[in-house]
Amino acid sequence: SAVPKPDPRQRGEPIVLEGDVADPANPPSGCYFHPRCKYSDGTRCVQEAPALREIQPGRTVRCHYAGEIELMGVEG
């Protein structure tokens, strides 16, 4: 996981991503991660690539639903 732990000796459950990694030579339509994202709505995420936007000073995202969903280990 890319989220650092306050105590590096602390062990957690590994995060297992489902789905296939997108082919860079033939990327999916819409959001690049929609085939693997459990938050994909199946319509907007498939049809429209999300714009880069700042959700906090110095923190940018490319997700249609950033700020609307709670992600474990990520501060909103």
C-alpha cells in the first residue's frame, strides 16, 4: 500500500486489487481505472475521463467521486 503507517512494525492485511491492469497501448475509455475500481458507476466512469482537480491544497485527484466516497487509509 502507498499509505505510510505511523508504526512501520505494524502489520496489516495486504490490499488485493481485482481486475486486469489496463493495456497502455489500448487504454479503456473514460477513467483509466474504471475496470478495476469498485466505486465505478458503470456509466460516467466508462464514458468520461475525470478532470484533474484539487480537493485540498496540494492534493489533486482524477476521480469523478472524490470527496463523495470514503476510502480506507486516505484522508479526505
